[in-house]
Amino acid sequence: MSQENRLEKTNRINLLFDFYELLLTEKQQTFLKYYFHDDFSLGEIASEFEISRQAVYEHIKRAEQMLELYEEKLGLLEKQQRRNELIGKLGYLIEANIIDPKPKKEVKELVSELEEL
């Protein structure tokens, strides 16, 4: 796997983890944190928990599959990315004065509120 693909995968897993962390087992949460957040190797995690590298690998793979399954069913990450895209477009329209200037302040406040969600 190329460095770019690995980075994309890591970013995706971290984003999915942010949404679905509490739906994973404690062990899955711990292994994913060590591997994707803290950049531990399989060997380092295996040593820490006194299990085989293969066991760590299987726990991580299973956790990744669960995250993808949750996203497939619930779509929280996809919805968040779409919201961000729409907020960006609204912000552009406001700044480009495409929207009537009279309600512009109110629209800006709504965009800010959306961003906070």
C-alpha cells in the first residue's frame, strides 16, 4: 500500500472512529487508538498486551470492518462531509455577495450555527 493510500485509510479510520468509537468493544477501541492514533506497530501492541502480532492484526481488522459496517448502516461520516460541503458553499455565496445583502447577517449567523453542530 502506498504512503498516500495508507494516509487516506488512516484518516478515514480516525474519522469513523470519532463517530462510532462507543459502539466498539473496549479492546477494539484500545487497539485502534494505539495503531491509528498513536502510530504503534503491530509488534509494539502485541508486546504491550502479551499476545501475538496476528491476534492484534485480527482485532484491528475486525474493528475496521465494524466501523465500515456502522458507516454503511448509519452514514454519519457521509452526512457530516455533505453538511461541511454545503456550509462551505453557503459561506462562499455570502462572501461573494451573491445573496441579497439585507439578510446577509442572519444567513452568516445560521452558517455559524450549522458549523457548530
